[in-house]
Amino acid sequence: MKCLQAILIGTFIFGFVGIAKAQTKQDSIYKANLTKKYIRGVYIPSTMKEAFRELINLSSESSLDNFRAGEEKLVAKRLHFGLGKWISAKWNFYEGSRFTKYLNELGVSYPDDMITFTIVSFHRFLNQRPLELEERAAVYQEKREAEFQEKLKKAKTISTRKVKKN
């Protein structure tokens, strides 16, 4: 029985160490990605202006005309899983990049929010409308904070224990 316990404890400890090492490696890759100009051969913008330039360079004039002509909310919704997922994958929203660092500094931190934020910003740019980056980023922050507070309200306490005072 003691042998089995030792094996289980050893397995747990080695598993935990393995997870910690994997997390450390993942953290170092993320940190390195924040400064790379290219990831997997794709140029990573570091500002919204650079993102616009890249999107324009990668698009046909007719695609830009169609994009420009659409209503902002509808364009953002319809393109989320096409153009948006391309942006997320190529600009490394999940593993970090110069562009995610820029968006995080604005206050946009969830990949799906980053997608919508970028598409709406590009649409506004093409239509020569104010980008309102800081104001729109604040809306995302408020939304995420409200969701977090709602989850806290619904959270169930697993157990409580009293701490003895000395």
C-alpha cells in the first residue's frame, strides 16, 4: 500500500512539475512573440495604422468597396468568422504578438473582442469616421468587468472553515 501511495505521490509531483515547465515555456514564447515583426512568415503590425495598411495591401479594391459600403455592426458580425479569424490566426491573438500587446495596452484583451475591435476600426478608417479607440476599448473593459462580477455573484462556495485564533 505504501508503495502505491509513493507511486501516486511521485506521479502527481512529476505531473505538476511538467505542467509548470510547460507553462514557463509557453510564457517565454508569448513574451518573445510580443517583439517579433514576423511570426510564421507573416508581418505583425504594431499599431492600428499598420494593421490598416496591411489589410489594404492584402485586399482587392472591390473587396474594400464592399466592406466600406456595409453597415458597421453588420460588417463586424458577418466578417467575424472569416476575416476576423484570419486576423486572429495570422496576427497571433492567442499566442501573443506586437499587435495583441498594442490592443492589450488600449484595454482590449479577449481575442474575440480584438477581432471585432479591429474590424470596426478598419471600417471606420475606410469611411473616414473617428476611430474612438480609447472610448471603444473602455466599453470592452466595462463589459468584461460586468461579466466577471456576475460570475462572482453566481459562484458557489465549496466549503468554509473557521480559523482558530491563538
